[in-house]
Amino acid sequence: MRRLLLCCASSLAIYLLLFAGILDRPLTLGALQARIDANLARGQQIEGPKLVIIAGSNGPYSHRCETIEPILGLPCVNAGVAVGVGLDYLFARWETQLHKGDIVYLPLEEAQYARQHASAALGPDAAIMLRHDRTTLAAMPWHRITAAVFTGDLRGLVMSMIEMTLNHDGFHDPRASLTGTVNAWGDHVGHTPALGQPNQDVLARFMPYHPDGAQITNGYGSTLIARFLDTARARGITVIGGLPTGFADSPIAAEALDAIRTLYRAHATPFLALPNLSRYPRTAFFDSADHLNEQAQQTHSVAVANALAAMLDTIPTSTQAILYPTPMPASNPTPMPASNPTPMPASNPTPMPAMPPPAVTASLSGPMP
Amino acid sequence: MLFTTPLFILGFLPIALAGFHVAGRLGGSSGGLPATLCWLIAASLVFYGWWNPWHLPLLISSILVNHPIARQIGRSSTPRLWLTAGLTLNLGVLAIFKYADFLRQTIAPGVPPFGLALPLAISFFTFQQIMFLVDTARDPDRPRPTLLSYAAFVTFFPHLIAGPLVRPAEIIPQLARPGRLDADQITDGLLIFLLGLGRKCVLADMFGSFADTGFAAAEAGQTLTFFEAWYATLSYALQIYFDFAGYSDMALGLARMFNIRFPLNFDSPYQARDIADFWRRWHITLGAFLRTYVYIPLGGNRHHHTANLMATMLLAGLWHGAGWNFILWGGWHGVMLSLHAAWRRLNRPLPAPLGQTITLLGVILAWVPFRTGSVTGISAMFAGLSGLNGITLPRMIVNAMPPLAAIAQPVSVMPSLGDARTLSFPEVTACLLLGWCIVLALPNIHRMSINLRHWALTSGFALSVQAVFFAPHVAPFLYFQF
């Protein structure tokens, strides 16, 4: 029995050594981490109030801070990364970068509300924290720390070895040529309709999964969001809830939509719902049900910006005093090398014939002044 | 309750072991046999009923009916009558719960389904009791177990859900021993259990995720290219082996902790030299059951050999599930066994590597109908396997090895491979290489030296901990559905 226990203990020790100290996934998790760090760096550079968009990948693909910023006259950071990245991790990282007067727009994906406790603790951020960001990990609750320690599985081990080898050999990442890249605001750019054309067959058949109202209400993600809303309000940060982009023929169920609205209402947080509920034809999407193509991204961003502007006029935020007496010109952020490896040409703002007219009014379900 | 759940590992098992030990001590010098058996039965019924307590009455009734029938077979002047009645009863129950809807759909597809819930492990505990009745009829003078011993044998939780199908004569005498924990048996059993846990949770579930993607695409009628189809099929072949062999190892290990030795159920089947050898290594206890209770009574190889083989293997297919795909799988194996028997009669043995390759290929391809329930899925998968839909490879692979462009079309991602990501192809390739190296080049855990077993535990224990306690989703055992 002693030998058996020794084997078990050795196994755990080797596992910890490998996953916490040796193995890494520079091409996948490394890219996510670089994206988060670049967004935070941009947030840090901005003095005064700013708009920060936090979401999953519908944040950078379907929203364009580059477009929103001049309309609102407010510097903008597109801090959405990927739907699997834990909200507690993103909120924790942004906590130090958000100040009184800042505005946070949350067009979160439904899955981010409905995520269960177990899967939330094992997202890609767990591996990132364990390997590269132990400061944030140390501040997490104990269950999150334990889960991060045990986030590595056999697939992760195999992928780590592949990615480390490819990275060592100077692997040319083909993703930029396949999906576009990211600009200095953190927006995904270059995901043009032409580049997304090969995905149209898949998109035409794809059936998005929608959690129901109970899953939204009871999800661990909703708990994390509620906690963030309360903390932000206490710190004078204005949070505005929103809806993710999705297929027009596959709307969020009415009860799920109610559950999302109720969450924000219960925490005295305004909620922005465009008349089209951020739903667009399938042809407006790039490669998934969350990712608008670049043209639609710009159209949607104009609609969101106008709605946010209308909404901010009605919300007594600490931003108003700072923002509106001296409207800020469009900022010109310094491009950050890490976040913009292959700058894309300015995208074509041609209006899409298949798109519904941009929405310029917002329905407010949050507290009215 | 699943063997892989924290509830079982940290709750049920320690309590069951402690209770077994305490019950063994209660009887003093007699070893506390009735108390031990009562404890084992109670624990096993809790284990079984945890999933659905409404199926407990069927299990208990089955035991309460079969035991007196066996007594009548031993005592009565008309044992064949009692045996026939017992077999009819058992097969009737199995037919009602497992095959009624299949027959309805085959004979009268317009009739609405009966909608009977399939009781967990009905195939296993029914066959277990059929063995008992037939063995009693064959040897009426054999000492007959008490109802308590018999109930403990049938319900004994390590084999209740998914086997192995153990012969009553092998296990019941072992249950008659005093119930005391033995440190060596606990250690051996725990080691085997942990290694089985790793095979199931770490290996089977990983390959299952690869197989699911490809087979789901095939069933949806999507086009699978050559590598997508082969990788899904090779993954499923590994999944079902690691899943079932892992389960069997866990069952063997658990039984060992209670001082019971189960027979070996898997002996590196993918290393088999020929298809007959495969069936001596794959699900050994089912193979033995079919040979002893079906094939030999039908006439074995004395007369109508091919027909007997086909009938036995078709029944094997039907035992796995009420569906034409399972019958097709059984028939496929029947044809392979018949061809093998015919080839042997020619007395021209193939070189061993060639024989092994042909056998492995046949077995792997037979998993396609086993895994896919629809004609659409089967035809889509075979179209991909045969290269009818062309060969695609990730652009980065073709760029790195330009000659590949002559045979493969470069694509950005392969949508039915792994997670359909840029690096999914190298990921699945590496995992498949690892899996097939384990099954083809390494001995199974029962053939390993004790040192090698400890090395295997060292390499896999932490990954098993991760899979059991932290992975958000652990797939249930495949064989639970049978």
C-alpha cells in the first residue's frame, strides 16, 4: 500500500511540475493572454473616462470600438476575448483599470450567463493563470485555485507539446490570413464577407444553442455578473447590459431574454436592447453565430453607439460631468505591437443591402432617472 | 451510481468496505457470513437503485423467481420442463423490456411505441441467471446456494451493471468465505481499480470526444473526407476498448477488494492474430457464455458449423442492442469467423503481421455500424473511409510538406475532426498514435509486471484525479446501454 501511495503522490507532483512549470500553449492560450494583456495595456493608457466592452468573442467580432469611439466621443477598449474565458478572471483583471466615470458595456453571450460552476472554473483562463498569472490566481477563491491546478488533461498535455514545438520552430500562424486580425482598439478587423464566404454553407445549417430562462437565472455566470454589477455601481462605474449578436431566425427565447433583463434590473443596471435585439440575417455573419462579418460589425457598432449615446443622455452617471462639458475628439490610440501583428487596411463601410436598417433608439429596461 | 463518480469513490466504496469488514467481525469465528452477505446485498441494491429505484423490484423479483426455479430443476422429476419455464421467463422479460419496441418497429412501424424504460443492466443480470439455471440443469447434484448467497452473487455490485458475466460456480463459493478485509487484496484491487479508472476517464473519454464529432457529422448526412472518417473510426475503436476494458478492470479491482476474484474480461484484443483469437480476448466472459450456452448446444463445429457461427454472432449482436446496426455488426463478425474457419481448413497460414492487420481492419470497420444507428450515418462514414469524398488536409500541413498537395486538398480547418480548429489535425493524430501504441505495443495491465503497473499508475493517476474531480463532464460507460 505504501508503494501505491508513493506512486499516487509522485504522479501528482509530476503533474503539477509539468502543467504549472513546464508545459505551455503559446499558440492558443498564449494568443488569448496576449489579447487580454494588450486590451488592459490600452485601458491603462487612457486617462479619464472610457468605454470598455466586455463580452465573449462577439465583443471583438461584432463590435467596433474604432467606430463607436468617435460617435460617443469617448475612448473605447474592446475587451471581449472568447466566450470560454471566465468572467471572474476578466472582471478581476479589469478591476484595477476601471475607475469612477468609466462605462462598461456588456453584450455578453447567453452561454456566459448560463455557465455552470464546474466548467467556469476550468476555462482557458485557469491554465493561463496557473502558468503565467499567479497573482490573479492567488486572489481567486480556493475552489478556483484548486480547479486551476487541475485544469490540465491529456489533450492539454498533447497540445502543449505540439504548440511548444511549433512555436519553437517559428510556426507561421495561419489564423490571420483565415479570419483577419485585431486592431489597436481590440476590435477584430479584416473578417470581410469575402473571407467568410467559405463558411456560409456551415452557417446556413448551423443551429445555435440557446439556454432557457432557468439556466440563465441559475447559471454561475449570472452570479459573477451580479457581483460585478454591485461592485461597479459602488465604485461609480456605469455598467450597461446588452445583447450579443446572433441569427435573426434563431432569437433568444423570450423567457431567457426576460431572465437577462431581470438580472440587470435587479441590480439597478440599465440595459440596452436594440429594436432588432442584435439579430441579423445569417449572411451577415462571418464564421459562427456570434461573429458578424466586418461590414455588419460596423453597421451594428453604429447602432450600438447611437443607442448608447441616447441612453447616456438619460442616465445620471458621473461620466456625464466629465464627458459632456468638453466632448472628446476621436482618440487616436497608439498602436500596440503585440495587439496588431498585421494591420489590415481600412475596411469597406459599404452598407449591406440584406441588413435591416441600423437601429438608433434603445429600449431602456434599467432604472430611469 | 457510476464507478467514476466522486460519490462512489469517496462515499460508497469506503462505506461498503467498512461495512463488509464490520459485518465479517460480527459473526465471530463463523466469519459472520449471513451478515456479510446481507451487507453486500444491501450495498449492491443501493448502488443499483441510485440511478432509478423503480427498477429495483424487477431485479429483486428476478432473483426471487429464479432461485426456486433452480431448486425445482435440481429436485423435480421434470427438470427440463422447469428449465424451459425458467428460460422462457427470463428471455420473455428481456424481450419485453429490450426488444418489444424493436419488434414493433420492424413488424408494424405504424403502431405507437410502447415506451418501456430499459432497466439498467437487464441483459447482464438476465444472462447471469440463465447461466445459473442451465448449469443447475446440467449438474443437478451440484450443491445449491442459499437464497442469500444467490442474491449476493447476482447483485454483487462490481459486476451487476456491466459484467463481467461470471459463472455462478466460480463466484458463489468465494462468497461463502468469511468477510474480512485483507490488506494485500485491498492494495491489489485498488491498483487495478485506479488503472481501470485511468483507462476509462482519461483515455476512453478523450477518444470519445473525437469519435463523437465525426459520427455526429455522418449521422447528420454531412460529407466526411478520408481523414475525418478514419480518425473518427479509429477513435471509436479506441474509445470502446478503453471504456469497456477500463470498466472491467475497475470491476475486477473492486471485487478483489472484497476478496472475490473475477475472470479476465479483456486480454489485449487488438493484438489478436486472427478473428477467432480476437474473440478469445475481447469480452472474454460474453464469448465464453455464447460458446458454452449457444454455439455448442447448437452443434458447435460438429455440423452446420457456419450456420451455428452466424446464429451465435447474430445473437451476440442482438444482445448488444435492439437495432439492425447491432445485428449487422454481429453478422459481420459471423462472416469473418466463418471465413477464418474456411481459411484454416485450407491449411495455409498467413504471416502473423498480415493476419493481425487483416483482423484489426475487419474489427475496426465493424465498429462503424455498431456506432452508427442509421443507414445515412453508415453510408456517409463508409464513403469517407473509402476516400469517395476526397482527401483534405490542413493548409499548414500541406504548406510544410508540399508533395502532399498531389493527393490532398488544402483546407483551413477540417470541420468534422476534433474541435475543428487549426491544430486539430496534429492534435488528433498525436492522440491516436499514443492510443494505438498503448493497445498494440504495451501489455494490458493484467500482463504487466508489478513494476510496470506502478509506472502506469504514476503516469496516469493525476490525470484520473483531474478527470474525475475536475473535468466538467465525464461520459457514462458505453456498455451501460447494453
